[in-house]
Amino acid sequence: MARIGLYPGTFDPMTNGHLDVIRRALTLVDHLVVAIGVNATKTPLLTLEERFALIEAEAAPLAKAAGARVSTASFSGLVVNAADEAGASVIIRGLRGAVDFEYETQMVGMNRVMNPKVETVFLAASPETQFISSTLVRQIASMGGDILPFVPKRVADKVLARMAEKK
């Protein structure tokens, strides 16, 4: 039986930190579902379809190298319900620091009560990616800064094209 993991987030945009977590998660599971959370009250920079395409393009070679499978999905409700829908027994979460840890451990407790069959695994950010956030990438891009140190080139191209459209 394949071990399925769910890696939830907004991925707006996907960063090198997200890719680091995906690469490492693919060594723990046979199939990783990268699940994009959709929040009706937020307006993302990139469309859901654009985020799917970028994740699939960047994560496919990582999955191939790991001998695993990666796919994408979207969800708008609880992460534990998204895990159930994906058939996942584990939720993968990346931690950048102490603030993430505090929040995530609280979520683990709540999720465990709602669905004790789903475990959460924390992957600490690699030192070279622990400071990267999608929010900061969007802010840097909006101010004309270089985002290539923080995101893959195809992601940078898409973000910069979207910023140009907005001007």
C-alpha cells in the first residue's frame, strides 16, 4: 500500500523553501499531494491554474529522482479533510522557526482530535531557505527587487510578468 502525504499551502508563489520541503518529503512518502488552499476572502497574485502548473513543472523532476509520485489538488476547507480526500495518512509541514513551531503544534493538536488517523510531520527548513516566504517574495517583486535567489526561474518569470500586468 502506497504511503500518501499531503503538503498544504497557498504557494503564491512557490519558493525555493517549498521545493526543499517537497524534495525531502518525497523521500518519506510514495505519493505527495501538493494541496493549494483556496480562501475566498483572499486574492492571490497567481491563479490556481498557474500555481498548479508551476508546482507540477518544478516538482516532477524531484519526484522522478526520488522514485515517487507528485500531484496537485486544491482544497477550501480543513486540512485534515483534504488529507482524507487525498487518501493521505500524513500531513507534511515546513517549519522556518520558533513562531512556525508554536502555530503548527497547536494545529497538530486540533487536527489530531478531528482525525486521529492522520499524522503530521514537520520538516525544518534548510538554513539556506529558512528566511524565505511567499509574502516577502511578492513584496520584493512589487518593489522591483531581484527574486531569483528565492524562487525558481520559471516562477520568477511568472511573478514578474504578473507584476508588469498590474502596472
